[in-house]
Amino acid sequence: MNPLSSHPGRLPAVPGPGGRTLRSLIRHPAVLPGVAVLVAAGLLLVYHTVVTQAVNQSVLQQKARSAQAQALWRCKQLSVVSARQACLRELAAPLVSGT
């Protein structure tokens, strides 16, 4: 008879290292807190990565807005109307991807 079929949901009594069964290892008092600590550490690592990437993206967006504002200011400071209009048209043109 299959040991799993007589008790569905139970782990088989397979001896592990040192003669312990898998079931007794899982029921050990240190296993659940250990797994909880590992899961919490993993979640903190993922959270840290997401927050770091969001901060980096925000910094890049701020630098891009600043560069755009500076370029617009320089265009508006040009005294020749045709040069100013050409500069503003160039700023309004979509960027060509370098890929």
C-alpha cells in the first residue's frame, strides 16, 4: 500500500540525514521562524531594489527636465529671430533613438 494514499496531505516518513524523518525536521521549533526570517529578508531585498530603482529613475527624469529647461532658456536668449525659431524647432523635434 502506498503510504501517501492512506494519509493524504502528510509527508512520507523518509529518513533524512542523521536518521531524522522529513516530517520531524519540518516540525522542529526552529524551522518556522527560520523560514519566516528568510522570507522577510527576501521581501526586504526586493523592496530595497524597487525603491532604489525608483529613486534612480526620478533622478534621471529630473536631470532630463533640467537640461530641457536650460536648452529652452538658451534658445529664448538668442537675439536673431530666425536662429531662435530654428533652435526652438530643434528642441520640439522628437529625439532619434541611437539603437
